[in-house]
Amino acid sequence: MSLHSSPAPAAEPPVLRLPPAARRRRLAATVVVLALLFAGTLFGDDDEFPFGPFRMYSTRADPDAPVVSTRTVGLTATGEEVRLSGGQVGLRRAEFEGQLDRIQEDPELLGLLAEAFADAHPSAPDLVAVQVVQRRIELVDGRQTGTWTDRVLVEHELEDEGA
């Protein structure tokens, strides 16, 4: 049996109070952040995130508006389409679509996709052109109608390596 008394509880550290000027600065910073969030919610767009909403999560698409799907294809000499998206060339769709304006300004960049495809698939037929194609799929009440149209946005003809 021990005759020692239990240790005294640890003393609480004293509460530190912010001076009035520091409280005003914190309050002002909070008001500015909340004002930016409110303005971004009303007028912002994806580029202003986190002060603007992500439209893909904060809005609803029109169920009768067409869905647009962008794809990149290589064309062989026989006219066969070869998919140049995703794992075929090591480029994610979002990464590619983010560069679409740049590719439209400089279509020769599509030649890099053809080179990447040729390096990854040496036994595949040679490509003679690369196209960026947008498919518009028609919807009614959010369901596909079976009607779609393709439009070539950019095309780059590849030079013959043997010439």
C-alpha cells in the first residue's frame, strides 16, 4: 500500500486574449474571404476556383442538349481509323482537350501523336493523317436518339517517311 498522495492536477495555461487590433484584422480577413466566395458563387467560373464554383458540380446540363465527344484518330492509307486517344499514345483525354486551342493554332502538333503511336505500335500500319473529330450525340429527355454527327476540327497530313 502506498501512502503517497496523488499528484496535483497540472495547472491550466492562462488564456491569451488577442488585442483588439488583431481581432479586427482577423475579422476583416474573414469578411474579405466570405465576400470573395459570395461574389464567386454569383459571378464566378471554373477559372476562379476556389472562389468560383466548379460548373460541372454546381450546374445541371440541359437533358435535350447534344453531348459533344472529342476524339483523335489516325488514318491509314486504306482510310481505316486508328484510335489515338488514351493508352494508345499515353495522353489522357482531359490533357488533350485542354490543349485543343493550341492544336487548332498549330496542327503539326498532331504529328507528335502519330510518332508516339508508331513508337508504341511498331507493327501497326503507317498513318497518313491525324484528325481531331467532334461527335455531337443528340439527346431527348437525357436519352440518346441514335442520331449523331461528326465534324473534323483539325487535320494534319503526315509526311511520307520514305520520301
